[in-house]
Amino acid sequence: MKRRLLRILVSAGPTREYWDPVRFLSNESTGAMGVACVKEITRRGHRATLVNGPMTVRPPAGIRTVPVITTQQMLKELRRYWDRSDALIMTAAVSDFRPAQRMRSKIQRRAKERVVLPLLRNPDILKKMARGRGDRCLAGFSLETVKGIARGQEKLREKKLDLVVCNWIGKDRTPFGEKRTTAAILDRQGTVQWLKEASKTKVAAALVDKIEQMCYQRKQKGGVQ
């Protein structure tokens, strides 16, 4: 029997939070993981929508792309497409905080050595997307320096996710860019699937495998338990 094609929403890249017209808070995300997921989704014949911050990796041609800058903009656009989607893969490395005030003109260097930058907490996109989700699947990423598995398990519970992909950053290890990475995919049942020194393509394939399985099972059962 032919399987139903899925509509999968993917976020990718960093977000930027400007505190004056030329300076911003951000991170080193390139968008490579999100693009790898989009390629795997479309290779299987599913439909992908990509909501992305300022990436350095080019998305494949023919994909619906929705460019954003800030975390709040990303949340707005993800919500816009959420009702028409079966799953969300949140690979984007969003800024958790934003400046309390964005200055209209460039802040000039002053004689004093210290400048205080008050910050506000940005919305937790995955927590908000989990509300009223119905039978849709949610997958997030957890980048940590230590205790990656434990933190990933916390995110599964706290954010009511179906899957979390854990990876690590350290002095001699970074998951950013198109390099190979060591990752672990966690699910609600306590399963841990290790992918050691794997390409982003391989991680994406393993993740989409699990999402396909969950989406089809839930459609048969009629919803999330």
C-alpha cells in the first residue's frame, strides 16, 4: 500500500538579536543540519517547508523557504505553517535572549571600560509549538558542553517532545558546519540511537526514519497518547 506523503516543517540556521543597527547576538550555526533534513525529506517524496535564519549553506532549489532574522520572527512563521504540517524538525540554533532595547543609532565607544547590556528571555519555540499539537510530531536538538544525554532527556519531558537529537561542543569538537558529528537520538520510550562521527546526511536520514514511523503510527491510532 502506498504511504501518504508527509508535510514536514524544518527550522534551520541561527537567529540574530540586534542591539544597535550593526551589532547583534547570535551563534555559529550554518544551517547545514536543517538543509540536510530538507534534502532527505524531499528525497523520500515528502513536502518540506524551511523557515531559516541567516544561513551560510544554500537550501536546495524548489523548496519553499521562509527567511527570518529574529527568534520572535521564526516563531511567528513556524506557527503560520504549523496547522498544515505533520511534523516539525527544529534544527535552528535560536538566540535564547534578546537585548531589552534596540538602539536606533550605533552605540559609540566611550571612555568607560564596561558596557551593560540588559537582556530579555526569548520565547521557547518548541514549548509553544507543543500546545494544541494534536497528532503532529516534534523533534528538537540539544547542544551541550557536558551531560548531553541527561539534558536531552530533560528537554523531552519539559517541552513534550517526541525526539531530541543530542550533540556536543567542546575545545576540539563542534557540530557546526558540514563536518561529521557524534549525535544521539532520544525518544520518549528511553531509546538512545548513537551516530558516531556521522555525516549530517546520515543523521538526517536516521531522524526522518523515526519521524515517518511516528507519523504513520499516529495516523493509524488517531492521535497522541
